[in-house]
Amino acid sequence: MKIKNPKLSIVIPTYNEKKNIVILINNLQKIVKKKDILTEIIVVDDNSPDKTAKSTIRLNKKYGNIVTIIRKSNKGFSKSLMCGLKEARGKYILCMDADLVHDPKELPKMLNLMKNNDMVIGSRYLNDSIIKRPKYRNAISLIGQYFQRFILGIDISDTTNNFRMFKYEVFQSIKHKLHTDGNVFLLEFAYHASKKYKIKEIPIYYLERTEGESKLSAGKEAIFFLHRIIKLRFSG
């Protein structure tokens, strides 16, 4: 059963996150209950072999505000995220990863900042706060962020973190410009939103994933990412 007129929609793409998603959802439920935030949680699962979806369906029997979408074809992070965003009906939408790298305790702060902003992004780079990541990987990531900012001319320190909250109308106004054929989706979202809306970044602690396996391959994405950034710059 769907929640009527939720204030907040939380969209979480999943793939083999059976252990983590239970921890994350339980933590989220405690926070939104304490703050009395009418919330729907939308889990978009790419038909995980570990039966992640069964865990969220079971949790919904307890909480009654979880929507589980199982995608059996056309899989991928960006496609799953777009699918969840299209289902979201809250005044505000929060995107986050399922693997416990994002701290749900930041949610109330982000929601409070939405009073004077259209989008709030949790940045991993404002305070250099990525935990358990090798220094060389962090350096490569920082260089990539500087390159994006230089080419695209945007003043956002972290364009590719999936921990972000925005107004419903922000997504509706730019969704036709977003591509889901690769993990450049988050960058495109931030870029197009920055042209029309007020964006606020906040420093967050980012804990490298502790359970499961990463779904992103930086090496395979690099060339595609570079091509899309240049294309994005000249196409607007």
C-alpha cells in the first residue's frame, strides 16, 4: 500500500544488498518516525540473486511505507535510479546508496536546508572526509572532480555522490535531459539542476562500503565519462 501525499520520498537502488538494506531501512525508519516525517521508501532492485527484494518486502509488513520494484531486464544503477525517481511522489526526494556509505543521520539537516534551497548535496570533498579509501584512489577522484568543474563551469565539489535531496519539481523539469546509459547520470543531474536551481552542499563523512561488492568500475567508465562531459559542455 502506497503512502498518501508523502513529504519525503527516499529512493534506493539495490543489487545484492540483503544485509545492508535491512540495516539502512531500520535506521531510516527510526529517524523519520522521531522527526514525524511522512515518508515513502522506494527500493529498486535489479533482481538480486541474494533475494534483497524479499527482505524489503518483508520489512514493509512491519512499516507499511516501503515500495519494492524488481527489475528483471535493462539493469544498471542509473536505470534503477531513474525508475525510482519516476515513482517518487514526495514534495522532497532523497537519493542514497544501499551499502551504508551514507549516514541517515544527515537526513534532518538536509531536509531543514530545503527551506532555502532547491537541492542539497552531501559532499565527500568539502572536509576530505572519505573513510577507508586508499589515498591514491582519493587523489584520482579529486582530480576527476576538478576536471569536471573546469570543463562544465559549475561550482559543485561533488557531482557524482548519490546522497542528495531535491524538490520534486527539480527532477520533473530536467528528467528529459538525463541519460541512463552509464554512471554519468549523477553528474548530468547536478549540471542541469545548477543552471536553474539553488544548490547547497554540506560536508559528510563517507564510509567506503563494508558489505557486498561495488557495482561501479572506474576503469571501464573513465573513457565514457570523459566523452559525456565534453558532449555535455557543448550541448548544454
